[in-house]
Amino acid sequence: MVQKYESSVRIYKYPFELVMAAYERRFPTCPQMPIVLDCEVIEDTITDNGAKRETKRRCKLAVDAPYLFKKIIGVDVVFFIQKNFLDLRARTLNIEAVNETYSSRIEIFEKCRYYAHPENPDWTCFDQTATLDIKNFFGFEHSMEKMGMKQYSQTTQKGKEIIECFINELQKEGITFVEKWKEDESAEPAATATTAVSNSSSKPPLSRDNSILDADYIAKHLGHLSPMQESQLVQFRKKMEDSTDHNAPDFQTLLRFLRARDFNIEKAASMLQESLQWREEHRIDQILSEYKTPLVVEKYFPGGWHHHDKDGRPLYILRLGNMDVKGLLKSVGEDELLKLTLHICEEGLKLMKEATNVFGKPIGNWCLLVDLDGLSMRHLWRPGVKALLRIIETVEKNYPETMGRVLIVRAPRVFPVLWTIVSAFIDENTRPKFLFFGGPDCLHTEDGLEQYIPTENIPSFLGGSYNTLIHEGGLIPKHLYKSDSVEENTGVPHGHDHHGLYKSVDLKPGQMFELVIKNTDPKSVLTWDFDVLKNDLLFVLYRTDSWIEQGFNGDSFSSVFDAGEFKEGVNYFKIEDKVKCSPKEGVQGSHEMATAGTYILQWMCPPSCDGPAQLMYFHEILSSANYKGSMTSLQSGFSSNSLQSR
């Protein structure tokens, strides 16, 4: 398999001619490169009135490999042929090198370039590529590939340091400037001692249009990358430029997609191309300028941006426990809630770039703080969970590696149920970034919020001193629900009926409807959600140890407990008090079914009603295996030390 290395562009802030004078000092040997034992010039030709020079060298290199490996292959040194093509008129040096030793078994080909910077003629650029193709190497092909590319990438790191070292030597000798080649001169330029200082400081600075990836840009905007990661990033950029009609994204975006696919260029390219197509189809690039926040979101959505964490990441706070999930969905719809999330993500990308400039270091992701105080089983309303999973899936596909840390605070006992459902949809690279705080005091503990957020920026509702403008949330009034959220004939919300989630029942005055749940899974959780669409209804939940196969379907005015020897408080029990529900009222609830037996959900239209009542209902059973008993103790499955962020 052919291995490829491609470097980022290195920038020397010296003129090309001075860099060439430093480069010549690398031969025949170089103290900084001890593996180079000797370089013999075997051809040297000057043409075009001294403007061009071609030099061919035979270089002897020590084999930098384990002792046993060198014994197996039978050599301690290898030879390379290096060809240099210097063009003083064009101010370029092209270098090609290929192995002479074992050339029938292994092919190593390297190309390097020195050239005047396209925007600042007093600077010099350098880049290099290399390929390693092992055809047959004593059965050690895979090991040789890994070792060869690792050592090569490490060696290339020294290249810039060597040039800088020899330039310093020249300067100590008084050589700070080398004349450019001139047409009327027949001899090649030579380094001359002079105290004249290049006026490169007066030239325009390097353009930051992301077209050139150099070491300074990496340090400021991308952070530490290994030589191979730099190479893969450069290759990824070129692949995207060649294989898509879209403009290649900036290097920060490319790096995020590469990391999301463990620096596999092919997989990252496939993921990014799909995302670019998605962005075009949904006008994501225009969302910051075109999106208009719905009035309901402005008044009731409990989330917003809030300064930065201690690492400089933009901080977003979401008071999920105060969010009326059902009200939001019924007011703005699932698509609008997704659009709101995408707008937040686009704001996050913008804020990360601003933070990079403010803090002078790469800020490539943001921090999310989720306050779960008030979270209950009503947040497990099935359409709400469905919308959440759709949002997670969309964000994971199109905004990979943007989440630096997730702080889950004031998590109640019910949280593991929700976490079990959604965690399976969260990317493996993202899951380790979650930190959980189960207790009410998440501020002053040893591993509390003060470790991650500046003390002066901790919100007052978490025990800090900062009064944020983030809305507290709360229930959304039903008059703000969309007028077409309920079908005229069936009483089933748009978007629910075709998923088979809800069923509807009409009850005459005095009539009863019961759902019989036969439970064989102790500690599973029964959840329900229903809406009263017309007239009043009474709701109650019962349990019995007896097995009851089915209940009445609404055609009866009696309960299943009216048949046989049933007596309340003796062999069946009321576990939820009777609740009167008014028209247009929605009710969500849950019960942990601690024991096996039969559970009865019962609705009744009071005999005093002046007409029939209409019920729309949904129920679900969450298996005990899904949350491994975590309902009884959050700390049994999650603690602030159980998962670590990066």
C-alpha cells in the first residue's frame, strides 16, 4: 500500500537568496541531521547565463531502525539520489530524491520546493511531499510502512530548525543580505558580507485567506498537530478542492471533520461532502442573516450564550428542566425547533472564531451547560424525545467536534432514563466530554463548576453572583399553540397520527375507558401522555397483583374491578389519586412499576357532563434493563468523576 506524506507550507521570513545560502551549508553533512553520513556531488551543471543550476548528489544515510531489524535486512546504510533544480530568475528550488538501495523492493520518492512567497517577495515558502511504496520487503511490508513514515515525518520537523540555524550562523558572520540574480551577470550569486538589513518588515503581512497553511497559522488557529496530521489535513484540503463543486471550507472545518473520522481522509471527505450538500439544500450559510426568532422562543425558550468557560470556549446555557417541550413543539413545530438549534450552532462557529482572536489561541469548540433542575418524566414525552433524537442526529452529522465539554448540573434521579435513550445517538468521540453533577450543590464541591467556569460568571440560579438574561422558561400558554395542531375530525395532532403514537376515544357521560398493562418486568417504568379535547375527564391509576388479561374498551360503564372478588385496598390499590382534567388540558406522568402485576390506566367521563368527552392518549413502558436501576440513585451510574472531558 502506498503511504503518502504532504507537509504544510513553512514560511521563512527571509528572502529566497538568503535561505539558499543557508541551504547550501547543509552539505555534505549536517550536525542537526546525524543520519546523513555523506553527500557526494556527482553532477553539477550551470546554464542560462548562470540563472539555472542542476545538481545531482548521492547521499549516504544511516538506517535508523532497531538493531534486530537491521540485521535481518543486512544493511546499516542506504543510498539516495537527490536532484536539485535551482532557478534564480524564478527564485525557486525544486528537489527530487529517490532511494537507490533496495529500489526493486521499495520505492521512496520525495519532492520539495523552496520559492518566493507569492505575496511578500522578502519571504520564502517551503513545502514537501513524499510517497512510500513497499512492494516486497522480506515479509516486513506493514512494519516498514509504519516505521518509515513515522521516522520521515519526525525528520521533516527538523527541516525548518536547520535553515534557521544556518541563517543565524550567516548573521553571526555578518551576512544578512544576498543580492538577487541579475540578467547582466554571468556568474552565480555569492553570499557577501554586508550589514544591510532586509526591509521585509515594510511588506504587507501574510494573507489569512486560508489558502496557505503555515506553522504560525497552525499554532494560532488549529493548535498542536503531529506531522502526519498536518499532512492529512493538507491532503484533505486538496481532495476537497478537486472532488467537489463547492468551495473548500476553511481549515478549522476540515480539521473537525477529519477528527470526527479519526483522520481517515476518505471517510472524512464522504461525511463533509454530504454536509456541504445539506447546507446548500437548507440554506444554512444564510441562517444567521435570515433566521427570525419566533415570539414563543423569545419568551419561553430557556437557553442562551453566556460568556466563556475557563478555557476560552463560548458557553451556552440551557435550562432544560424548565423547558416546556410539549408546548414548544405544539407552538412552533419540530422543524422550527431544529432550525433554532442550527442557528445556535452557527452562532457557536462564529463565536469560536471571535474567541480565537480574543484569547490568541485556537478555540475550536464550545461548552454547553445543561441545568436539569425540574426535569421530570413529562420531558420523556415521546414526540419530544423523537424531536431531540432528530436534532442530535443532524448536529452530529454536520457539526462534528464542536462540543468541547458538556456540564450536566443538578441532575435528578430521573435523568438516567433520558440519558439511556439519547446517549446511543451521541457520537463516541462526544460522549467522553460529558461531566455530571447529581447533587443540588454543584458550585462549591471539590470538582464543582468553579473548576470549569470563572467564578464571576456562574449564574445566580446555580449559586453564583451573575444575573443572566437567559429566560427561565415555564409553561407555554395554550392559546399560543398552532391553530392547526389538532386534526378537525380525528383529534390527532399533525405529525403524530401517521407515526401510530396516539389513539383517540370518545366517551359518553358516565362511560369509562381502561388500559390494562400486564407487567412482568419489575422496576420498569410506565409513562403516559394524554390530551382532553372535549369536556371533562377523570383519570386514575390502579395496581393489582392479580393477572388481568384485558379491560373494557369504552363500551361499558363499569371497571374491570367490578367483576370478580376485587376490593380496593385489599387486592387492588390506587397508586395515583383521581385527577379531574379539563378540556384542552394535557397531562404527562410516569410510575415505576416496582413489582410484577397488572396496572390499570382509567379514564371516565363524569355522568354530570352535558355531552361526550374526547380523549387522545399514548403510553409506553421503559424497560428496567434500559437504565439498569438508575432510577433509584443517580450516583449509581453517573458521578462527576465517572466521565472525563477532553
